Amino acid sequence: MSIKEILEQLSTHPFIARSSDPGRLHTIMQFEPLPLDQAKKIYHRECGRDDLGRTVDGRDWTLAEVYAKAKEHDNKAKKKVKVNIGAYA
């Protein structure tokens, strides 16, 4: 099999085929939910609250869900603070 034939096969493979956005590769990714203790640590770090429990339907949280929930209850209002370090401070 020639390199040209291999490249033609790869260009039509479903995990490598381009999506409607030119320049972006398309792939499907599956993320497992976080253990509850890890989700609670991330939630506390992001919004300063300790009241995260299981979801309404009793399952664990995904990372995206933890960040979204923390954003709803962002008490710390984390803002980036510019810090000048070095000779020009």
C-alpha cells in the first residue's frame, strides 16, 4: 500500500475526518463523573462553599458540571490580579 493510499484512507476515517469547521479535527470524547470527594474539593476551590452533594438524580458530577455549579454560586468572585514581578515593577 502506498503512502498516498494510506493518506486517502485516513482522510475518510470517522475519527480523523474534518467537521464543518475547517481546520478542526473531529473526535468524540467521553468523560466519566468525578468521585464526590474530588468534586467537592474543586467546588470549594472555585467558589468557597462546602454544600455540594449528589446531583438531583443521585449521580456524581462531571468536571464541567462542577464548574458550572460553582459559577452559579461564586461567592469569592475570583478576579485575575495583575502582579508585576521583575525589573519593571
